[in-house]
Amino acid sequence: MRVHSSLCGLALLPILFAYSALAQSSPTPYDSVDPLIGTAGGGNTFPGATLPFGMVQWSPDTNTDAWYKYDEMQLYGFSLTHISGAGCPLYGDFAVMPTLDALTASPGTKFAPLAFDRRDEQAHPGYYAVTLTNGVHVELTVADRAGIARFTFPQGADVRMLINAGSSANSIPSANENPRDHEAFGNHIEVNPDGSFSGWTRAGRFCGSDSHYKLFVAGRFNKSQKSSSLWQDDSPASKSASGKHTGAWFDFGKEREILLKVGVSFVSEAGARANLEKEIPDWDFEHVHQKARDTWSALLNRVAVEGGTGDQRKIFYTGVYHSFLSPNLFSDEDGQYMGFDDKPHSLAGTRQKAQYANFSDWDIYRNTVQWQALFEPERESDMMQALVNDAEQSGWLPRWPAANDVTYVMGGDSPVALLSSSYAFGAQNFDTSKALDYMVKAGTQPGIGPHHESERPFLAEYLKAGYTPVDKDHIAASRTLEYASDDFAIAQFAKAVGREDVYTRFLKQSENWKTLVDPETHWIRPRNGDGSWMAGFDPERSTPKRYAGAGEGGDQMGFEEGNTYQYSFMIPFDYPALFAAMGGDKVVEPRLDHFFTALRCWGKPCFNIENEPDFVTPYAYVFLGKPWKTQEVVTRIGQETFKAAPDGIPGNDDLGATSGVYVWNALGFYPAIPGVGGVVLGTPMFDKATLQLAGGRTVLISREGEGIYVQQVMLDGISYPNAWLPISKIHAGMNQLHFKMSAEPDTQRGTAPEDRPPAFR
């Protein structure tokens, strides 16, 4: 998803931060992770403390969008909730700010930021620390649904704390606020007789959508305050405050150290308190910190690489870390969660251990859910069941759901691809029958869901003509290609669960991309509702543009965040037929060569690592019988577009999807086809990589020889000439995938039709 930031392309300073005392002299996977990678240049990651798939992400915010931007040297607070690498602001709830100043005016309408120095900043998985220029040292660490902070103040200073209940991103109400959301964008906070505080916030509107969520918070200090007060916009309040901008101010006198622990819940204040007391019952900050470190170490240690440079390992392990940040826990420790019907539900008596939220489906279906399913199939199964639960409560599978609402961000019907790909890679413990029912409904029944939107807009036109018309839909061509991919994923899922009738129908429907192959240019070209081709189509200039005056960097009409070059190859499930429709291999190869002359671009006929539709395209060469060209391109991507620096992620990370490109490519393969359990082989970066997958499966990937070009692949000691590796070949015990490398390309290996990835229709 395209970045919504003005910082893209900014040349920024290198990372300046010290490792904590826990760091070891020999870097472990844990110590190789750098949460500051991706905090500049449009990456939009956050550096704060969280656990794998945790509900709490306690992190600093350098602006009122609840984002952390590396070149912004001021903090608006440390808020409790974030998502990693999205292109639009979301969450940033209940920011905490230590201060030495007295409260002489309400911060309700102007929350003054505090400065800090990068040299006094530390970031590790599950831990964040910084010393502010006012001398206050801040440390954050977390459990799943709660967190604890330690604030060390200068000797003799006046110790104050601000709790900003109105810090949420997008907290300003829209002019046409939905009447049913009478609490929308409001918040509430109260100070209890024992000195604790509680409250809630209602925010949302991710990427301009009509979506909302409500978060409850319960917090407690380890010291008694001398006084406290509340604010409501520009006015003081007494025991509680409700409105658009509210918060609380606490005075602790001359205390040297203050601890604060906070629990959150999307169900109730009682749920937030219960989560806090269950997960952090005492005041042992170091114990919570060590548990967070141990949790991350146990997960990260399942991926061990040797060789490569220090920067390559840092980028790789940070990418692995990013791939385990979302989706996020959404149910309380007692199994209660808020449903898409705005009613509380319970997981008691079900197979599901937890409910999850925040699925950037258009992004993560391409490589992230496959990774998660290989390592954490039970947790991934719960995530897929969460989508089924959402559908049961709202009537439709949710497209890019945030919390318990649907945002409808991006085209396509991507939740079906999540379900299908997760199942294909081993996450199969969810209600597959109901999942398929909702997948079929989405692909066959035009209808209206929440917020009067559709899971598949223009479905009636797509079913009738085989495409959505560009005179009605400005992203018609890219939407058609996404729907075709979704239909293919449904077909594969149906086949896997024994529904041959559904498989046959949707496999045929997945051929709809063919309706947009222009017989004149042999590119994907938008069409009008009357069947005519869009006028002015020029693939080399990416015209006409969707918006007048957009310039050469603008999107081409009919395509979402891209153009025909960047979308035409986005159907790997049917590459042989696509290549034939384009005019054959001899036409396709020079097109791909031209496409990869640049690796980062918008609005031009070249590859764009900054956006998801292009992620798979380097592997098109393998299907073409030219695997050495794939090996060249993925090596360039790793060397030229990723860096071990704050601006080191090219474009948005989109909840781990962009990081996933680096991780998969570095290991030497990629999950190219949605809904199919297998990978296309590329070229490994590291001398050795050991993956401890679920089910007692270990994959040892090794390489010998210099250079990037693959000469031979051995699977468990036997020559393996095929470029496609099914997941079914990975058995319990040790699996050895060995690459013999050379500095010169082998232009014979992988050229034979039988050695290319198989056809799936």
C-alpha cells in the first residue's frame, strides 16, 4: 500500500543507539533485530515494546498521527497501541508523558511535545528506552495485553505524569458522523479513589474509512500522588472528563522513580483491569522485561542464519521480527472479545484460543501468512477462525479489518486469499466449511455489507462480462486481476477440502483476466462497460492517468497504485497462459528485462519494490525458463533497496509484507502462488539457514561455492532439478536443501518445461 507521508526518499542519519546491558558479545537473532529499521523514509514501523502478535504496542510518537518518524526530534508521548508499517494513521491510544512542569494550562487542545536525543535511545524486541532532554529516563516493556513503564526522574525534580486520553490518531470527528456512532471519536478518563485511572477512547477512520473501534484502559502507579487533576478540551474537570480531548495530570512530588502499569481491552474497563492483574500482577519491571526477551528469543531462535554480512543479518532478522507483529490479539485473557456486531462474544467452548484483529489482507496474502502458518499453524488457524467469526457477525468476510470493523482499504477480495494460503501452508484448524461458504458468497452474490460497502464492488459486472468496467470503476483492471487471483485461491481451497463443484466453478472464473488482454498491445488493458477498450492506452508512458495533472508519477487509469506493467504479471497462477497471450516467451523476456531496469518507481513502466503487486514478478523468469535472471534480480533487490538504517525499508512495510520479500528471497525461495502450498526456488543469501518449523520439521538450507547463480539443487542428498518445491515434501525431522553456486549463470538449468513450476489448472 502506498505511503501517505512526505518523508519518502529523505536521506536520513544512520542509526545511533546503544544495545542494552542484556546484549551479548556474540549477536543472537534477538540481538540482531533492530526495531528502528523502517522508522523513516515511509516505512512507518514503530520501535516500541510489543510481543509477537500482542495487543499492546507501547511506543513513542513523534507526531500527532501516532507515527514515529526518525528525523522528528520531539515526542508527543508514549501511546499504547500501534500497527507496523501501514500507509495511514491508526491507534496511538492513551499516550503517557512524563514532565517536570506544573499544569498551568489545559493541554487538551495543544499538547506540547518534549525533545529527545537519538544517542540516548535503545530499542529491542519487547523493550524500548530513551532519555528525554529534560532528564527523564523512560523504559517500556510489555506482556500480551498489558505493559509496564519505569520513569526515572532527575534528582530533586518535580515529578509529574500526563495521561492523554485524546491522543488517538484520526480523533477529530467527521462532519457527517454516523448517527449510530454517538460516541465516535470521543474519550473518557477518570481518576479513582485509590489513585488509579481508567477510561476509554473511540477512534478509527483508517485511511478515511468509516470504521471505528473502542478501546478501554486501566492504569495504576506504584506511588501515591500528592495531587491530580483532569482536563476536558480547554477546561479543567474534577473526577472524570469526557469529550474529544481529555486527560489526567498527576503530581508525585520529589519521587525519584515512578512505575506505571496499564492494561487494555476492546471489551470493557473490567476486562482491561483483569488483563493487567493477570499478566502483570506485581511491580517487577525486570521480570516482565526478561519474559518479553525470552518470548521473542524463543521465536526468533527458530530461524538461524550463518554467513552474509552483519547488515544482511540485521535486515533479515528485523524482517523476521516484523513478520510476527500482526495480526494482533483482540480477545481478553478470559476469552471475551467485541464482535463485528458490536456485541461481546466468548471463545469458551470453542476450539479457538484467541481472537485476532488487524489484517492488512491485500498486503500480507502475498508472503506473510504463509510464513506464519509454517512456524505458528495453531495461532494462524485462530487468526483464520477470527475472520470466519467476523463474517458470521457481519454477514461478509471483512476486507482489511481493523479492530472489530471493516475498512475496505485496497481493491480485491483478499481475505479469501488469506484463508486459502494459510490452509495451504499448514494452518488448517479452523471451520473450513463455513470459511468456504463465505468465500463462495463473496464470489457469487453481489451484496452490501457494513457501512453500505461491498466485499466485492462491481461483482455483478465482473460475473456478467468477466471484468469490471473502467467507465464505472477507476481501478477496474487491477480489481479484475485481484478478483481472478481470489477466484483461483478459492478454487484451490475448495479442492483441498473436497468441494470439486466449487473448485471447477472458481477455477474457470479465475480465467477472467483473459478478458482484459488487449489484442493490439498484448498488455492488460481496461475496458468499458460496452466492451470497447479504454482510449489513449499507452503502456510505455503509463497513460492515460487516473487523475488530471498527476504527472508522470501518477497511476494509470484502471489501476490502483500502479500501471499495466506493474499489474500484468500479477497472476503467477496462470503464467504459461499469460505468456502465450502476450505473444510467447520471446516477447515476454525482453518485457521483463525492460521492467527490471529500475527497482523503485511510481507511474512508470518499471518494477516497484515499494508496492505489493510487483513482489512476485522477479520469479516470472523462473516460469519463463530463465531462473538465472530471477537470481540476478532478487540479489539486486536485496543489495540496492534494503538497508540496515531507519530508511532501510523501501516503502511501507504494510504489517510485514515488504520485510517478507527480503526474508523469503534471502532464504532462496518465495511463496509465489496464492492458495498453493509451495515455493519457487531462487538464490540463497546466507551460507546456512536452519528453520525449525512446526510439526517437528527442520529445514536446513545451505550453499557452497561463490556467486549468486545456482548450478544444482540437492534435496536430502538427491539432485532436484525442478524450480518448484511443494510444502508437502517437507517431512518431519531434518530436511536438507543444498544449493551449489557459481559466479557464472547456468543458462541450461531450469529451461526444460518439466523443470519449471507446474501448471495449476
